[in-house]
Amino acid sequence: MNQQVFISYQSEDENWAARLADTLVAFGVNVWHDHGASNGLRIGELWKPALEQAIDESSEMIVLWSQKLKCDATSVAHQEIHRMQGLVQQAGSQRRFIPVLLDDSSFEKHWALGPYQGEISLKPYYSKAGAAGADTIREVDWYAAVLRILMLFDVSGVVEVPYVVGAMTNAQAKQLQNSPKKWAQDLNAYQAVKALREQTMPFSPAEYGDTPDDWKPFSHLPELEKVAVSELIRQYDYAKRDYELETGRKPKWALVSYSAELLSDDVHARNRARDAMRAKSLVVLDPMSLLHKTVYQNLITNWGLQGRDNVFVIGLAPCAYQMHPAFRDLMPKVSNEMTRLLEAAYQRFSKPFWAEDQCVLEVGHHNQFARWLQVAADDVIKAGKSPLRGSMNPGMRLRARSAAPQAPGAGVVLMTGGAGRP
């Protein structure tokens, strides 16, 4: 019998079942979930025979247990549990239940689930987010919560790939546009970069959203007008996972955003993000956002991006000057202003944060962004020294962190030509 897991739940908890199913599928687990896109009920199908067949073909049943399910004796989930229990009791059966607690309800005395260990719990997050709030749980917390479930399906050694989108929010962009004297870290640098932007796509707060991850770097393209950078990163993630699964391997990584935390005004949130990104990590940088005082303060002064050899920086900009001769007269001024701006804060570093030496992509080249994203993310995954927080005790995390390998070379993905550059 092929390993297939069936997810049973109370209808009100569909959001939690769906996110758990998506997570398991992303790590190569064969899941049957009634609302699953590829492995679930089809429109027009008789649901009861389909459920029964799916249970008969499953080796495990995850039961999302809650007080609501416990008290609703008429729930379809109870019928599902009853059918699986009949299969579990068959001679030589290798089937099992995997109870997952959503709240304080106990199943210790349940006739089918009672014999099973019930330490897997999502109740801290369920109590905070509610029945419909699974999607609001931060990635890092979600992966830490479900890591024990993943390990039951031989998914171990999951590497966290922490990333930060260094971009403004819409409110900050408006501040910079309307009051540059007040909000620009350096007025001359802002004016130089703004002049360069005028040659291609003028700077507009409409590119930015409520969080840094909502930034839309390719908004000038009709097909990507409303696509945020976080969605582009997820698309890369899905494509890479599909490739791994097609080649018979299970993905062993989790892309986790720390953008909101690292760029937050909350010092405790920033410290959590800084701790998570001590090992190899990835920064997707908007050069215009770096000119806002708050973003500059958090990325450069507080976090010290310029001096982190273990960070891959992919800068997304509306032009690549080496591809456009008309920009060459403007780029030296931009470079000089950005160098002066950053050297003023970081005299102790031997090399400034050169604008033209970063991975500065033309806005239209979103496919090129995906390729460089793979280069950077693959290196973080290969390092394998950034385990998901919450998956081990603090002492083990500290040892893993101290064992993180040094950066390969400069630690920055470079785009311009020259010896030793990709």
C-alpha cells in the first residue's frame, strides 16, 4: 500500500486542514484532502464513496481534534475515524492515526484515538488566530509547529532559508516622495537615484504595499502589475519543489520571510529577526527604499547589512545601466552619492556598498530575478546549518549557528562582468 495520508477535521477548521495539507504536499507527502486541488473531491462526484475509497487507500489519518469535533457526534469526521479504525484493527495492519490537538480538548478516553500519543499540538496558534486564521500564522512559527508532523513522514533536516525584502511600505514611500528633506537619509543621493528612475519608470508609492513583502518591483509590466515580490519568491519555491519531487527527492527547505520583523520599529521583533539571520540568508533590496531614513537605519545602521559576508544581496532596480548607454552619465553620480552615504556610516569597512557591484537587474527581467534567486537560495540550502527555530533546544541551535560555514567569496551575487563574477 502506498503511503497516503488522509486529513480528517471538523468543517469549521477547513483553513487549518488546507494549510497543513499544502505544507505536507510541499515536502513530498502524498495527501488526500477533500478540498485538495489535485487529490480530493471532484465537482459532481459522490462524496461519501469517494471519502471511503480515499480512507481505504490511506496508511495514515491525521485528525485535527477540537472541542467542536468532540461534541458533534454527527460530524462526518467521526464516520471517517470509525472507518479507519476498522482498517487499523485488521490483522497485520500498518495503518495509524496521528491526532493533532487544536485546543484544550482531550481525546485520551476516545475509543479510537485514545491509545495514540497526543503531543502534537497547534493550540497556541489556534487559540490566537481562531478557526479561520491558519494563514495568518507566520511561516517560521508554522514550520516549527508542524515539524514533528513532517518528521513522521521521513521529512527531517529541514533547512530554513531566511530572507528579507528591503523595501519601504506605501506610507514610507509617500513620506519620501512628499517630504524628501525630512525623510531622505541623504538628499543628494535621493535626487540622483530619482533622476535615474525618471529615465525608465518614475518612482511611485503605488509600487509599495502595507508591508515590505508587498513591494511590486515589476509593476510596469501588465502581467506583473499586481504581483508582489513575496509572490515571485513563492513561485520560485513552488517550481523548485516540483522539480525535486519529479526527480524522486523530498524538498528539505523552508523559505521564511523576516521582512516585517527586521524593518519593524519594535526592537524585540528586530532582535528575533537578527538572531534568525545570523547564518546564511538572502536580501532582496530595493535601492530606492534604502534612501528612506527608517529603512536605512534598520538595514544598515541597526543590522549592518554592509558588513555581513553571509548575506546574498539581490538588488532589483528599474534599469541596468550597463545595458543602456544613456544611463552611463548618470550612474557615476549615483554611485558616488551612494558610496558617500554608506561610507559615512561605515568607515570601518574596507569596501563600500557599491551600487553598481550588486545584482542590479532591469525591472523587465523577472525571469533573471528567479535565476539569481535560485543561485542564492541553493547556496543557503547547501550550507544546511540554519535549522528551523523551535526544532531544537537553544543549546543545539547555538552550536549549529556557530558551525555555520563562511560565505563563498564576497557573499554577494554579482551581475556585472569581470573575473570571478558569475
